[in-house]
Amino acid sequence: MKPDRSPATVVAVICSAEVLSMLTVAAFPALLPSFLHEWSLSKTDAGWINGIYYLGYLGAVPVLVSLTDRQPAHRIYFGGMVLATISAFGFGIFADGFWSAMVLRLLSGIGLAGTYMPGLKLLTDQLERLRPGADHSRSVALYTSSFGLGMSLSYFIAGHLSELWGWQTAFLILGFGPLVAFAYMLPTLPRDGGPPAHAPSTHLLDFRPVFRCRPAMGYVLAYTVHNFELFAFRAWVVAFLAFAVTRHPGESLIVAATTIAAASNIVGTPASVIGNEISRRIGRRRAITIIMWGSAVYAVGLGFLAEAPLWLLTLAVVFYGFLITGDSSSITAGAVAEAPKGYKGATLAVHSCIGFSGAFLGPLVFGAVLDWSSPAGLGGGTVESWIWALSVAGAVAALGPVCLYFLRAR
């Protein structure tokens, strides 16, 4: 076993690796307008390709994250990074239409299942070993913020690389992100070895102890509707901005739509940290309620801004990215805090599996609503269709505080 690092070093290494491992995540939605044209995709087709990524995630996450209760988390984590790299390289080389994109994005989602929550389990295990019993919610906030930072860079880099060398090269270059993270984590991160302090008493996929924990399940369901809104927005924000430009003939955005999408994601990093600090001061459930209901109302209003001046719409999109992520770390920290002893990995597995069903359904339902609400059936062709889609996303997110209230500790 390598000598112990300081808690700050552990947080820095794991969070930076999380950023690099996320570089391939938003490559497809960032380049969505190109794929819609080149592959003649409907909005529902695009919703499926966006959503299948998270279907792969939630299909693999129960097994991969639960295994971290029984064996060192770094083994799962490193395997996920390798798969993320392979799937990105495969997309850049072999993707040529709907079905090949579906298969390769499915594999990429499985790679995310091996990195995101196993990485959080790895982080909290390391910190608990270094400082038993301490409040690690700030480290959780930094880690969950790294997700948004990595996705922001994914939008930004994918857009610029595609302009320079095409989308195939963009995927190939982004695929080196998790590979680089793997290369420097392997020799620097202390290994988490030895038997767990509280070993599970049930078999691998027995999640009954988690399901019986009402407070933990409240956070799981809140996370589900949070992801529905968040990933619907992330999947369709570039297409929304592209539509808005068509409503302003002769005008253009100040910067590229992918750059705006990146900015709307990168502001989620401070938003998640700030949201956690608010939770520490006024209470986690109260803070989450204020943020989620505020975001839901804002989503409805954003649709009406499709014909607003482009500079105003740009600011509105970036602020929505800030607001929509303000509750993220608080929800995940709540699930970790409420996890039954010995079942932190299982709780995170349930948190991810059920929670990311929202990430799968959000982009898909959003695209379907765009198609359904457009008179010609060509999704996203009217302002009204975007209002409907954003309103549905906001209405689903508004259910989060309701779940927290009814499943609170008695």
C-alpha cells in the first residue's frame, strides 16, 4: 500500500480525474445539429441516442457500484476509465448512423457507470480512512461539481475540435481524457485495501436495506427528477440555441452555441458548492426545495425567451445552468449521509440507477414533446414546442421536494 496522502491531495487527484473522465460525455449533444443533418435524424432519434448513454449507465451501475462495498473501489474505477476511452475511439472510427451511434454511446454509458459513483465511493472511503467521522460534504460537493466541469469542457472542446478537424477527430482526441486520468491516478492514488469495516450481510444485488431507508430513498427520487430536468437541458441546449438563431435573420450568437453550452455547465461548479454551503446553514431539505422549485419555474420562462434578443437569451441559458445544478451536491451528500451502515456503495448504486433513469428519460421525453407539439411533426420548429418541452422538464423537477417531504425521517 502506498503511503497516505493528505485529504486535500486525495480530493485534488480524484476530482481532476473525474473532470478528464467526463470529456467524452457531452460530445454527441454538443455536435447534435451536425448529426441531425448528416444522418437525417428525427428529434426522437436524437433523443434515443442521447438517452441510451444513460440507459447503459443505469443498466450497469447496480452491479458496478454495489461491488465497491465488497472490493476496493479503484478496481471498478480504473476499468470504467478504460471502457470510456475504448467507446470514444470506437465512435470516432466506426459511428456512421443511428444504430452504430446507439451501440457505442451505450458502451460509453457503461464506462460512466464504472467511474462516476465508484469515484465518489473511492473518495469518501479514502477521506473516512484519513479523518474518521468528519463531515465530508464539501468534498462531495467538489466531486459532484467536477462532473459539471468535465461536461462543460466536453461541450467546449468538442465544438472547437469539430470545427477544426471534424467530429470523428474530436471524439478520438476527447477519448484520451480518461486514459490520461488513468495514467496518473494509477501511480499516485493510495490503494484502498483490506476488508470493509461494515461488510454487507446480503448478496450483491439485494437492495432491500436501501429501499427500507426512507430518508435515503427521498434523496434518490429527488435525484431522479433533478436529472430529468438537468440532462434534458444539457442534451438539447445547443439545438435550442440553434433554433433561436433562426428566429433572428441576419444575426448570430456572440460566441458559438457549444461555447454557451459549456459556460452553462461550467457555472454549475460554483453553483453546486454554493448550494452545499447554503444547505449547511439553513438545512439540506429546505435548501434543495428552494433551488428545485426555483429552477422549475425558471424552466417554463426560458421557453418564452426563444425570440428574445440573443444576448439576453445567452445570459438566460447560462443562468439556468447555474440554477439547475445548485442542488446537485446537496442531494448526493444527503444520500451518502443517510446510507445504512455497510451499504454506502449499494445506496449509491440505487441512487445512480434510479436517479439516472431520469437522465435517460429526460432527453428522450424532451425530444418526443418537441415532435408532438410541433404542427408538422418536425420537432423544435416553433417557439411553442420549446415552451412545452421546457415546461414538462420543469414540472417533473418540481416533484423533488415533494418526495423529500413524504419520505423524510420520522
